[in-house]
Amino acid sequence: MYVWDGYDLLEPCWECGHHLVLGIPAALPEGEPVVDVVPDRVALGIAARTVAMLVDVLDQRRPPRQVGDLVHPRVLRYLRAVPAEVTGSHGGARLLSVRAVQPHDGVLEVAWSAGPDSARECARGRAR
């Protein structure tokens, strides 16, 4: 594997395969090192379960009032505006994957994908 240094491709060492240092590394900044965020497992679990419930609402397997206290009213308006059959699709929308992370204290991000039959829809949300 070659490394681009901005001027030329650098070849790895023929003995060990590592690349030579491209320059002198910068000094570490002053002060205490930053401590990693301790994830709030309860909040991450609630976020993932809420997304699963929203997919159920989208598929008309769950009434919207059951998630009314968990999401912003705009989300419910959006879910009600999505066209669906009068009898409900019941099995058309299913949750394929969901991932909840906490990049900073007080912030949750949830990415999910759901698919009706063979189609796939992805969404991402962030809450503070």
C-alpha cells in the first residue's frame, strides 16, 4: 500500500511494510486529556425501541397515540401523511437494522433502515 504525502507516492519499507514518518508529529496540547463519553445504555435502548415502534406505526400495526409522548408531533404528522392501504399493509414495512449512538453527552443519534418487501428506506435522526 502506498501513501500520498501531497507530492509523491511513498512506498512502504521493504523489510517491515510500514511507512516512514512523513514529518515530525505535533506536540500534544496542554491540559488534561479528554475523557471518553460514557454511553447512557438506558437512553440508547429507548431510542432503538422507539424507532421499532415508529416502524410499527408506519405499517399500521400500532396506533400513533402509543408513541405520541415519545416523539415530536411533526414525526407523527409525517407518519400519518405516508400513504397506506385502508386495511393496512401489516408486514410491508419491517425494521431491517437500527443503530443508536451517543457521540456527546446529552446527544443521541439513531440511524435505521426499513424495507417494504424488497425496497429499502434509510433515515437518520439526532436528539438533544
